[in-house]
Amino acid sequence: MSVVTSFPQGTPVWIDLQSTDPVAACAFYSGLFGWDIPPALPEMGGYLLATLNGVPVTAIGPQPPMMDGAPATWTSYLAVDDIDAAIGAVPEAGGTVLLPPGEIANGARMSIITDPVGAVAGLWQQGSPSEGVRDEPGALSWIELLADNYESALPFYESVLGMGASQMVSGDPSYMLLNVGDHTVAGAGSLAEPGMPSHWRVYFEVADIEASRARASELGGTLLGDADSADGIGTWAVVSDPQGAVFSLMQPAPLAG
């Protein structure tokens, strides 16, 4: 297991799920990924904290009033050094601030925005030091911006967060990589599912994708198409949970050597 403690600006730092039925969602994801989800703490505002091997991986909570009538949704949060400065840059770069910065647990501050193509994302300024899990089944593996005109949003993320963009050297030539310094932190590409709005997709690592797809179906999820794969990257598949939140499973390719 890889525990991450440093989150430079533009790096994915957190994800959470706003669900129409948080209790049922907890049962689904704990059954699929083995997360431990104890009862909600008062300071969590109704959100239930999920951990993997004792390290927080996500939180699952009710939909806020602004999302009434919307399907359950995963939200990706990108780290910022100064959330007030980042929020100040959002309108000029073509985005919209949906939720102004507010303080949450452990001194962190967060805000919700939309980018120029309508994808919702969170901005997150760290408070006290925190940990994240990567490279472990059940942990966040990848995030990507999906929109029919995703290219028009790339200058927004460069302006607000300093994220660079580069083209993949293999696989889909239209797929872009989003970079923080020398590190690739996310991707961007076109929507594959007709009628789906622009959004940030979250991927969770699994050890056996076919077993995980079968387990998701047993737990009441819906398989959205067949699994896809790419050499050197791995195999992935799109799933929706019983409340309609869409996410992907990712079985990474074996390490070379």
C-alpha cells in the first residue's frame, strides 16, 4: 500500500459521494471494496468516513439542497495552496463558483466550482496534515475530465491551478494527460456514454476486474458496457451504483520486469 502525504496544487487530494441513499451506498461500496465505514461523527455533517486499512479513502453523505433531484454523484477535489486566490481566478477563467470556500474537518477549506464545459469539481486547501491511499485495491486509482469539448476546459485548469496538458504517446491520440510539474495526475477525454453530462470520473483500483464487475452486479450495481484495456495501462470498466453514481474500476497492467 502506498500512503500519500503530499498534495501539490492541482493534485487530486480527496473524493466524496453525494448520494440519494447514503446508507445503501455504504453497503454497496463496503461490499465491493472492503471499506470500513463506521457511524457518522457529529463533526462530519452527516457524511460517513470510509477507510481502507485504517487510512481514509472517501466520505459518503446526503445530497446538498442544490443537488435536489439530481442523480447520485462522485466529486473529485483538487488541491490548492490558497483557496481564496484560486476562487478569485475561477470567473475570469470561464468557470462558476457554486459553493464559496468554507471550513470543514481538521481545518481544511473547500469550495465547489464548475469549469467552462460544465464539469463540477472541488477545490481543497489542506488544513492539518492528512493521508491518502494509492496503489491498493479499493483505493482511488485515477480521475479524468470527460466532456465532448474537453479541450476548451484545459486553459481553465492551467489558469486556476497551473496544470499543464500533454498528449498521450500511446493509446487514444485524442486523450490528454494533465500534469503538475513532472507528474501526471489526471486525464481528459471525450464522453463515451451518450447523453451523459460533462463530469470528472473517478477510478478505483481492483485486483481482478471481472470478479469486481460480477460483485458490483451482485450488490445491485449496473455494468455500463464491456471492459476496455490498453497495453501498459490496464483494464477498466464503467459501473453505476444502485443510486446511479457512475464510476470506473481499474485493474492496472502488471509492472514491467
